[in-house]
Amino acid sequence: MRIAHVNRAQEHHLPPEAAALDDATATKVEALIEQEEGSQNRFTGWLSVTCTAGAVAMSLFHLYAAISIVPTMYQRYIHVGFALVLTFLLFPAARKFRHRLMPWDLLLACAALYVGWYLITGGDDLADRYVFPEPMDIVVGWILIGLVLEAARRTTGPIMPGICIAFMLYAFLGAWLPAPWTHRGYDSERLIPHLTITLDGIFGTAVDVSSSLIILFTIFGAVLQVTGAGKFFVDLSFALMGGRASAAGRTVVLSSFLLGGPSGSGVATTVTLGSVAWPMMKKVGYHPADAGGLLAAGGLGAIISPPVLGAAAFLIAEFLKISYLQVITMAIIPTCLYYASLLFMVELDQRRIGVRGGDEVQGERAGALLRRYGFHLTSLVSIVGFLLLGYSATLSVVYATAVAAILSWIRRETAMTPSRLITALRDGSVQMLNVAATCAAAGIIVGVVTLTGLGLKFSEIAIAYAGGSLALTALYTGLIVWVIGLAVPVTASYIISAVIAAPALIKLGVPDYAAHMFIFYYAVLSEVSPPTALSPFAAAAITGAGPYETTLQAWKYTLPAFLLPFVFVLDPIGTGLLLEFRPGMTWTDVAQVTLLSTAGLGLLAAACQGFSFRRLGGPDRVLLALAGSLLVFPAPLEALSEWSLGRDIPSPHWIGLGLGAALLAFQAFGRARSRA
């Protein structure tokens, strides 16, 4: 029976750990995933063999490039060429053409091969003449842009290509736009080579990271998936939480970290957790929407959890020219605080819902699991270990992948057999296609921004509207990133916002690393924001709740933690949460800001849940929310102090602590009286 369930999950291209889903639910989840990742063809026969061979070749090329010397430009050309060809073969132009290779798909794949051949054979001569391009350079450039936009449409939907076209129109029509948006305007001979030949367009930073890092991490995640690491993490989480259904909420939090850390995929984590945890959550009294919201929030944590994080995290390292280890270091405390916030919400759920005891879940005990499959835990530390030894991020993930494959032979049922190796190499490339298309399309946007100076214009406009206030600029920036995230996936949202919105924060004195981490966290909100709310919609399909009701519950669970990024940019010692020290800062400051933020998240969690020691009334919830906000977002009260004609008021942090302590004491006293 277990084998039949696993085969069913594989037929629907879901994680093997999602084997408990029935056919109807699996079909619904697959359809939701395809809304963001595109509808894939399921070929058989020679077409399946051909596509598998192409995907395996793509993975092998990038593994070879990671351990040898391949010129950077050629690696980017080949990466985009592989991604375009496989996208046109595996993703149909429309759902009605699924599972069939149409003539236009073959034509587009051949066009992608021709463009790749033209760029590679052009070599340095092509790069040298981008200022005075030949007519064929322009023609091939237009073809490349069209192919990239079509690949992005097939894998992510029409919104991303539409945004790219809007930016290109801005470049062409800049001379006719009103101030302050006006610029000199550019024709095809200037814009197209800039986007398709130089390193400031399609083959810029995003594709560089995609070709050198992200694909290696997707291969690493695929290796863990086929060797059974995901199932081990879920089983271990249930065992560590006592194996009781009443611990289902805590298990979601723990297993989301264990699953999300190595995978970096929000929806895969949500689906895997939901298929296992939802029956237990239902048994102890969770409402379907509450359960779906918690599952989606747990999946969201995968994108912000070391050591892998999401694809956008690799771009942070490239934009800031820092090591990936430094990005991991900056994410440690915020990740711990995010999961602490989820634990606060879960513990309050236990009281608010009145969770029943539940029967013990049958399964192995933690000690037995660790003895048999504990080698999977190396995936959580191996990458960081190699980074600490001084290896580059590229070599670290390659070596960590090799370690995972070798250790899998400790158990016969998890061994990396040749068939599993082919599956992992294939899945590593196929799972990469939507990211590669997004990065290539985002290069068009970045190229327009660098050519027209839009980033500086936008920062000046944002600062002017905010009246020079850092707090208002940060608030506007967070809203802008969130709005962009409503339409495009996390990676695209971060890239667009990093080149447009980050300069405004940096100009007002925010360190560049804090500005980019602020934008990264708000870009991640797109995972739980409709219409791209993939994780809540997938969770809703599993629990049977309404998708938008589930999305609202996911917002409730994630809201406390997503006020936290304001600490990075508004609190003078807030960069201590990123383990980055400004002049004069000490470890005492890091401890102080961490404890204050933890207390603030606890108060905000109580306000969101409407429950602390007992059920909260409306005024109590408002006051608790105010107290928590003063601990993590004190800027409004500090501004009031500045406007108070020189009359100082106490520190907002101490006001928040005092108000929160008084409210909780009142709640505890009231509960004691009611019991008496």
C-alpha cells in the first residue's frame, strides 16, 4: 500500500513524502503548483528519454563547471540555452496542448539552439562591438528577448513578461514621459545589445547566480529528496514531539525547519507537511483554515531558513559582493525569531482551540530513527561546514551533494542507485527551469534600470514623498515590495525591488546589507500573498478550507515575524539581529535587541490570536499589539518625541515592556480569580 501511495505522488510530480494525499487532492495541489511553475508535459517513450537526457546533461554540465574552469560568459550562455530548450520542450504553450510536442515548440527550441550557437561562436568579437552592433546582432537580440519572455510566460505566467515589456517601453519612450520620470530615450541599436550582449542585461547578475549557485542547490535538494531525507525529517519531528496528535502544531514548526533548511522550497515543504500533519491536526480540533494557515507559514519558513534559504538569498550575496556564508550568518537570528513567533502562535492555539489530547501516533521512536537514518542530518550542516573550511559556496554545495550521495549507501533502502541518480539529476534541472526563466527575464528589468538610471530617480521620488523620514521611506519600501510580490514570485520580486527600492534606504543611511535583507523578507511575503499565494492555496487544497480564508490565516501566523525587518533599518542596534556590528556596538547590544524582539513577537502573537492567559477583548488586543509594536517598531513614538517641542519621553522599548507586562499581569490575575 505504501508503494502504491508513493507511485501516486510521483505520478502527480509531488514530493514522495506527500504520498498520503488521495488522487483528488493531489490533482488539485498539482494544478495550484502549475499556476506559478507552469504546466509540465508528461512525455513517454523516446520523447521522455530525450528530455531526461537533456536535463541530465544540463546538471552534469553545471557540476563540471563548478569543479573546473569554464569562462563565466560561456557558462551563462550555455545555462540560458539549456533552460530555454528544455522549457519549450517540457512546458506547453497552453494547457490544452499538454503531453504533446507541438511544431511550434520544436521551432522555438531550435531557435534557442541557434541563438546559443550565435552567442558562443561570437565570442569576444561580439562583446567588443556592442556599442556599434551589426544588423544580425540586433535581429538575434530581439529573438533572444522574445524567447526569454515566452519561457517566462510558460513557467511563471503572463505577469512577469508584461512587466518586462513595460520596462522596455519605458526605455524606448523616456523622452516623452513627464518629469521626474523623463530620460533621453534609447533606440534598438542602443537598448538591444545592452540587454543581450553585455553583463548588465539578460546575462547579468541574476543569470550568473542562477548558473553558478542556484542550480547546484536544486540538484542538492533533489538528491536529498530521492534518498528519503524528507520523510526522515518529518518522522523525526513527530518522534521528538512525543508522537502525540496534540503535538501536531509543534511538529509542523519543527519539521518545517528541518525540511525547509535543505530544500529552500516553500510549497514543497507545505505539501509534505500537510499530507502528514493535517490528519493529526484535524483529530485534535484544528479548523481547516487555521491548520492550512499554519502549514503555509511553516512552508514560508523554508525560504528564510539556513543553510539553503530561497533562490533570492544567493542574489543577495552577488549584489553585495559578499560570501554566501555571510548571508547565512545574517539569517540565523531572524530565522530563530520567525520560528519562535510560530511557536508562540501554536502554544496559544493549544489554549484558544482547546486542543484535545489525541492518541499516540504509531511510528518509530526518535532514538531508533536517529540510529537508522541519522546520517541525513549531515545535510543541515555539511554546506556550512565546507564554507567554514574556506571552500567557495559553489564547491561547498557540490561536496555536500557528494557527501549526501555517499552516506545514502549506509542504508540499502536509501542508497543512491543509478536510477535514483538519473532521477536526481533530471529533477535538479527541471525544478530549475522556472527560476532560470525568471532570472533571465529579470535581467531585462535590471538592464533597463541601469541604462536609464531609474533606480536613482525612484529613490529620490520615494524620499521626497516620505519627507526625508526613514520610517516612512521604510514603510513605503515594504509596501512597494509587497505589491510587486502580489504579481511575481519571490526571486523576481527581490530582483526588481533590489534595483529600484534599495537605493532609497541606502541613501538615508541604512547599511546596504540591512536594506537588502529588509527587501528580501518582504519579497518572501509573495509566497502567502494572492494571486501568487501558492503555499496557502496548496494547504487549502489539502485541508479543504477556502483558499483566501487560508491565506488570511497564513498572514495572521506570519504577521508578527514580518514586522521584524523594520528593526534592521530603524533601530540603531537593529543590525545586531543580522550579526553585523555598527561602530560602537557590542554583543550586549545584540543580546538586548534579540530579547526585546522576542518579547515583542510574543506580545504580537497574543494580540493576533486574541488569547494570552485567557481570551482577550478588543481593547486588550489593541493594547497588546501596541506594546509589541513598540518593541519591534518603535519609530512612530520616537518621531513623536522629536515633535514634542524638545520634551523627551521614555524609550519606546521600555514603554512597550511596561505596558505588555502590566497587561499580561492583569490577564494572569483575572484567570486566577476566575479559577478561584
